[in-house]
Amino acid sequence: MAYTHHLPIDERAVIFAEYMLDTKSTVRGTAAHYGFSKSTVHKDLTSRLKTANRTLYEQVVGLLNENMQSRHIRGGNATKLKYSELKNVVKGKNGR
């Protein structure tokens, strides 16, 4: 969404935070949605949001902590899916 590229940084941080909380998104997902780097989104959420909107900041920190605690599970599921798809491709080529 290009309009966020022209907003003041504090407003952008609030928009990122509201999107993450509404969608339960990750930093990576939020960055992809708005067309920013993960570093920019993370910096906005962890540093700039603290002074812009303390209540929103505390909610986002809770979501970031949830995401951090479950990332190994998401990573494991992604790996499992990758190799099961690869296994299906190999089986298809061998005619089994």
C-alpha cells in the first residue's frame, strides 16, 4: 500500500501495529503487505511506536512475543510441507 510511504513515521508505526493486531500477522507478513522491509517494520513497532502510542505498543509486544514463541512450530510445519511435496514430486516422476 503506497500511501504509507508518505506518512510521518509515527503514523506509519500505528498503521503497522493496527494491521498486525487486526490480522494477527507477523512482522514479515506486515512488511510484505505494506511493501516495507522487515527491518523497517520491526524498528517502527519496537522503537517508534513506544513513544507514539504506548497502549498499542504494549499490545504489539504481546503479539511479537506470541509469534516468537511459535515460530519454531511454524518453521517445522513449513519444512514438513516442503519435504512432503518434494516426496510427492519424486514419486510422480518414478511412477510409483
